Amino acid sequence: MKIMVVGGGGREHAIIKKLKENKDITKIYALPGNGGMKDDAECVNIGAKDIPAIVDFAKANGIDFAVVAPDDPLVLGCVDALEEIGVPCFGPNKAAAIIEGSKVFSKNLMKKYGIPTAAYEVFSDVDSALKYLETAPIPTVIKADGLALGKGVIIAMTREEAVAAVKSMMEDKVFGDSGSNVVVEEFLTGPEVSVLSFTDGKTVVPMISSMDHKRALDNDEGLNTGGMGTIAPNPYYTEDIAKVCMETIFIPTVDAMNKEGRTFKGCLYFGLMLTPNGPKVIEYNCRFGDPETQVVLPLLKTDLLTVMQAVRNETLADINVEFKDMAACCVVMASKGYPGKYETGFEIKVAPDIDAEVYVAGAKCDGDKVLTAGGRVLGVVAVADDLVSAVDKAYKEVPNVTFDNAYYRSDIGQKAIKALG
Ligand code: AMP
Ligand code: GLY
């Protein structure tokens, strides 16, 4: 079988490596992929948002199955376009991807169907938003409606910060049209959990839970990033909480999307906060998380292509999706300066005897060499019997990957280990 994976980051590298375990797969293309995955897939220089070129490539190369991984192509309708020419896909269609594409949509969906989330107001003009902020409880959270490269959320600790956030989104348009509408929502507290799930619109199968580490520096200091590391499973996510989430969040969300005529098929990501008043949805993503995927998929026992095909064919109830009773830790190695300005072009060297997976996010080839080409460069992922061992092993292997100007957090997993007691 010939498979095509749309996207080019560490998440896609983890998906590709997992797919490769299936011996029926003879060829994997990555569009565009990156130089760090050249041993695992053939990288094709087509951007993930260039839907006409993606469709042409699939047609010309007899693609049997496509995985569309990033938010942009999903929201733009890449799956609709590929299915229309007869290429079966894993990923939601455009109508369903709106669950991530519009925060106004997702907040209204949760309100309509009684799914627990932060209280909120939606504004489409700046004056009403500013008027509301005069008396809104502080801290408050300001969210741009549309996709904003993961940066469209501002936690305002003062009224002045809230006003500045609304003005930057609605007047200065720092996120373009994504900020034409804003959501102002209640500030919640509690441990955060990411739960990725497979769903075909009928059945929902949560994957092993995980925890992201979004801030750039140790102790959750520094700027927000795309994610500096992850662990799985997340110790805060107990069996009791999982049961509550299934009943009050996962099934109701899948049902709500069906009732709206927007059946969701693919990976539905629940970003949850375990508040003193129970688990609440912070955000939905219409795709695998990055870098959550890098710790979740290595723990998947069942063949990934089989699961993806069952999702596509709406037969998920017929298969048993199993995870290993183990733990994983991903330490992201980034370029010094990220998420601000950083230099690239440094050679990445991986020791041949490294005892960890390396999923590459930002790299390019230069002859035989692989050079850094992004802010988040790669993730070093270790799997072990328990969380403490997985974290130890990941940090033991990190020095086996080197490039100039590398930096990484030294405390990935520590909060989770403390929670274990
Ligand atoms: P997002 O970009 O939607 O993942 O949000 C980024 C981060 O902002 C989340 O991981 C939370 O830590 C935080 N956040 C989002 N919404 C809220 C909220 N209502 N209350 C407190 N923190 C929030
Ligand atoms: N790790 C969060 C995300 O993928 O959006």
C-alpha cells in the first residue's frame, strides 16, 4: 500500500514511524515532511496547505490512503478534496474540523449541549468587548476565534492586559481575520490533561492520556511555545476522572457533532482542565496534538493503519484498540531563542547507539548532513515501565543528540512525578 501523510513536524514523524510497523505498507510519502525524516518517508516538496497540489500528487501516485495531520489543511477541506477523487483519508472533513477552526463555534456547541467548559461571552465589535471588560472578573482569558498558530490565547492577569489583548486582536488584527471575533472567558484553574481520541462518529476510543509542557523554561516560566515536552500517561487522569470525562464530555461531544450534521471522524483532541468543579474543556483540536502524539503513539499496541481505516470506514466498534501498560517521555530540543528569534543551519548529530526514538520537527538536508531548520528541532522519546524510568531514560539519551545552540527544559515530567506522590 502507498500512504501519504500531509504535514511536516515531529507529530507527523511519529505517525510515520508507527505506520511503518505495518508490513503491507510499501511506500510512505510526507508532504512536505522535513529533512530529519528522510530515512522513514519520501519527502515531497508540497506545502500542507496547497490542496490542489496535494490532490494532484495523490492522483498521479496512486495513493491508497492519506493521513491529514495538521489543523490548517483540515480546516481548509483537504479531506473533502481527497475523498472526492476517491482517496480514503484519516481526518475530519471541513464541516467537522470547525470544532478547532472556530472557537466561537466550539464554545456555542458546548453551551448548546451542556458540555462543561469555562463561562464565556463572544464579541464581534471592539466597543462591546471593552465595555464588558470594565466589570468582567479578573483574571480573564481572551481568545481569537480562528486559528492563530497556537498563539491566539491570552491569559490577562489585570484589566489593562485584557484591554490590550482585545485591542491587539480586534483593532490591530495581530492574528488577521482570526481575531475579528473574540471569546472572553472565565479563568479556570487545575491540572491540565490532553486526551487524544479516535472516533468514527459512532464510537469514541480515548487514547492514553498525556501532559504537555507549554512554557519555554523550567518551572513553567518563560513564553508560551508549541510544546517543550510531554509525558504519558498523565497521573492526574485517574480511572474515575476518565469515566466522568467519557460520560460528560467525550460521548456528548461526538453526539453533538452528529446532531449538528458535522459527524467527526478522525482524532478528536480534548484539552481538559481538572477544576475543583470537575473536568472542563479548555479547547478541542481536530487532530493529533504535537508533541502529545510523540508519547501516545509509541504506547499504542494495535496497528495504527488498521485503526485509521476503521475510523474512516466507521467500523471502530469492531476492533480492539490497545495500549501498552508503560510510560513515555518526550524532551523537545529547540533552537536557542525559540519561541522568539533563533538561528538555524547547525548540523544535527545522533549517536548510532541511542536508546530512544528521535522524532524530527524542524530540519533540512544538506547532502548527507541534516541541519536544523526550525524553532522546535526534534523530540527525544523514551518508553519504560513507569514514568520515573521513562523520564530518566529520556534525559540520559538527550546528550546523544547534539547541535549548536540547542536548549531544552530539564524538568519535563517532574510535575507528574510529584503528583504520583
Ligand atoms: P490553547 O492555545 O487553547 O491551548 O490555550 C493555551 C493555554 O492557555 C492552555 O493550555 C491553558 O493553560 C490556558 N487556558 C486556556 N483557556 C483557559 C481558561 N479558561 N482558564 C485558564 N487557563 C486557560
Ligand atoms: N500540544 C497542543 C497542540 O497540539 O495543540
